[in-house]
Amino acid sequence: MKKTILKVTGLIVLALGIFTSCTTDEEDSSSSSFVLDPNNFQGTISDGEVILNAGTVYKLTGKIQVNEGATLIIPAGTIIEGVGGTASYIAVTQGGKINVNGTSSNPVIFTSGLATKAPGDWGGLVICGKAPINRVDGGTGTAQSEVADLTYGGTIANDNSGSIRYLRIEYAGAAFNSEKEFNGVSLFGVGSGTTFEYVEALNGSDDGFEFFGGTVNTSNLVSIGNEDDQYDWTEGWNGTNSNWYGKVANGKGNRGIEADNFELGFLNMPIANPTITNMTLVGPGSSAEVTVYPENQAIKLRRGTKGIFSNVYLEAWKTGFDIEHDETISYVGSSLMATNVNFNDVPTQTKGKKTDGTSEDVSTAVTVGTGMGAGNGSGAPGWSSGWAIGF
């Protein structure tokens, strides 16, 4: 329904209601129900568009939820500071959209608003789409997200949750308990109609990026200093990806990648089967203490996942590729393989373990080469200049 908007000083009057807002030419809202307060940035956007102001710092004091039919638009240079632990996060529901319009020289930044910043200071970004997941075998079911408690999944492979470009997310991952915490970015059933590129997850307390099914494609991702895995996927995620950089740091961390098909159904359809071209993963050193880095594996592939990797650079890990479970091993050399892999200070290049715990030779999964990964080996790739930090 078309709305008529009249601006007067300090007020916006709409045909469907009246609310007070501190608006400028760049900060506006066509939502009939959302009050935009930069010092108390929280609430539910139920309809229309909310456009933030690049010249304003927004204090994320609670949940921002973007519902179906609504869009949150964030221009280049905007800063959002989370100050509320697990209470402060940004969630996009099925049918909602978020458009992050950063640039290489002027990224959007989601960070901690505390004086001394630390991993887990606030929640993170959660996006829920309508693309297939395999929690129900066959990929037609839905589920509730483990954080934000929102529905995700469905049958719309090209579902569109918006456009995210040039975004840096810092100090996210607030924990509810030892088993439940936010990631920097959690992508639940997000579809291929969504644009997701030039995004960094920095110094979070759990994973940097986690994919829960869906079909979203990505490019130019950076994940540094996150205290669990830098990248994680499960529930049948299928996506085409290029230019990934990951690095453990700060004396904490686990794997570069942890990858499953589905924990409770190793053969559940659709099978997780992403492709990743041009990837660098930098570890803590091949002899780093296991009490600090409990796994020290570049890539863990298990529970029935497939995956195709090419032009890969792995440095400073105890183990390169660790492949586990019969279903996963059965794909080695066909739909689970890595080509042009450059190992530097990785004494165990491949390791395999069957479901019964016995060892299996999985060396045919890997073709050794001279790949430079994301573009510059272990160094900062050229495409990260100006917007990504922490290398």
C-alpha cells in the first residue's frame, strides 16, 4: 500500500500513524512502526524501509529484528556498536532484507561498544532464509535457529535476503551457555539470491562464519582471530565461493574449517557440497600446544560432507586435511577433493579415520601444487586492502 509522508521538524507524519524521529536527509524511515533512536538502537522493523545515517554511531542496546516485507539499509561508513551481550544482535527473518552498502575505503563496521573490547561483547549478525536445509531428509523442512529462535529453511533455492558488501564484524559471539552462542555471522538457510561478499569476522568468541544449509554464494571473506573455527558449515549447505582467507590468532582458536553434512543424518539430502576457489588458511604453527589449539587442523571434513577446493594455501598447521567417517571418505577423489594445494609447515598433509575408528589413507583427496590461495599466500590479499584488518 502506498504511503504519503510529510516531513516537519522533529516529526514524521504518515497516513498510518505518527512517531517522533531524529531524521536527516540520510537517516529516514518509511516504516510505520519503528522508532529510530541512535542511542538506543533496538526493536522490530515490521514493514517498509529503515535507512541509517553514515555520520552516526548507533548503540545496539538490544535486538534489531527485520521482519518479512521490511528492509534495513546501512550506508557506507556506518558504525553500529553492540553493548548488550546476548541481548544485542541483528537478525533478519525469512522474507526480510538487509542491505549493507559499504565500500572498500569506507566499510560498514559492527563492533563492540565497550571501553575495553573483547570477544563475545555482543551477539552478531543472524540471517534466516527460505532455501533448503537437510535437518529433514529431502530438504523441504524448516527449523528454528539455535540463536534468535527464528524459522529458517524451505524450498526456495534463490531466496533473497538482501545484499551485504564491505562489512566488518568485530568482537561478536556472545554466549548464552557453553553449548549455545552466536557466531560473527550465522547464515541459516540463506538463498543464492542474496549477495554476500567482502565481509570480515574478526576476534569473535565462536566461529567467524557458519552456514546452516542454504545455497548462498560468497566471495572475498576474511575470518581472523575467532576463538573456535574460522569457517563452519552443516545442514547441507551448497554454495559457490571464491577468495577466502582465515587465520587463527590471539592464542585461541580451533580449525580453519569445520565441515559436516548433518550431525544426525550423514546421508541426509541435500548433501553439503560447496566449491571454494582461492583459499588461504593460516594456523598457529605445526607444534602449537594442544591445550590452546585443541585440534590444530586446517580443514576437518566429516559426517558426510562433500566439497571441491582449488588453489589452496595452508600454512602452520599440525594437520592439513582431516577426513572422518565412512560416508565422507567414500567421496574422496570424486566429489571431495582439493587441487593445487600448497603446504607450508604442515607435517601431516592428510589424515583419515573411518566410522569404526580405524585409519584410512585419504591422500588421493589432495593434489599438491603451488597455489597461493586467497592471492598472497599467508599475507594479506590485495582485495582486502582498505576495509579488512588483523593480518
